[in-house]
Amino acid sequence: MNQELYDEATHSAMLSRKLIDTLLETLDYGGISFVNWSIDVLGIIKTRLERGDRITDEVSKTVYTVKSFQDFVKKNFSSYIYKQVYAPSKKKERIYFQPAKSEGGYTLVMTESDNSKTYEWISSMSKRFSLVKMIATGIVYVKDARSNTYQPFISENGKYCRYDTEHGKIMEIDS
């Protein structure tokens, strides 16, 4: 997000209208990057207050205490964001997203559980390497079982590939 606003949250004694508005606007966007940015910024402000920094809200002129800031977050943000900022580390919820086709690309959509599969196995090439496809896109990846990493399968022509389930073939994607 905006580095200037992040720096303000990290160092400034005054939380500007722009920062407060940006934090509150993230609730309208729903994207994980906006949510994570809000959680990070609110967490930074919370930590600064806990260590004794004096922080004033330019909009309401409130000089926050640990308690008044907690009340502000609880009142103005979703319960998910509140729990991420104020729950003990071991109790924080995790939220998972997966890509879903949308017009012009893919959108990250929240999944119901942490067990949602992202990849589907195609074939083992050796004990260490397997071919898998990303379920949402069909793009083929090489999975390294030793390091548990995924790299796109690139053809000899330098193109990404999809797995054609019907024909059992790996096909280059024309770009």
C-alpha cells in the first residue's frame, strides 16, 4: 500500500485524516492485501501505544491510550481484523484464499477451510520431482518434494504450459 502512510503509522505522533480514512476505506475493498495492510498498520499503532508512545487522532483529536485505541478498532473494523490485531499470537485466526476465474483474470476468493486443494497431482517424474497443475488455472508446475517448492513448467520454446486432462497432454499456452 502507501509507504508514506505506513511510515506515518510507524513514527508520527499524529495520525492524519488521510491515514484514518485509508484504514477505514480498506473495509470496502475486501482484498487480502488491503486487509493485511490494515492489520499491519493497526498492529504497529497498538505496539507503539503499549510501549508508551503518545499518539493523537487528527480527525477526532483523541489522544489514544491502549484501551481507547482497542475500542476504536473494535468499533470501526471487522471482527476478523480486530481478532488479528488483539488476539494472542497463538489464537489468531488464519484466513485462506484461492484463485477463481473472473473477467480478465483471476480474483482471490476466501475459502471455507484450510484444507482447500491448490494443486492436483499429474505424474511423478522421480522420487524428488512431480508434475502438478494449479487447479484454478490448469498451469503445470514442477513440485520439488525435498524443498516443497513449485516452479512453473516451461517448454523448450520458453512458454508456460497447461495440462489437457481430456487428452492427457501438456500443452503450450499461446500468448
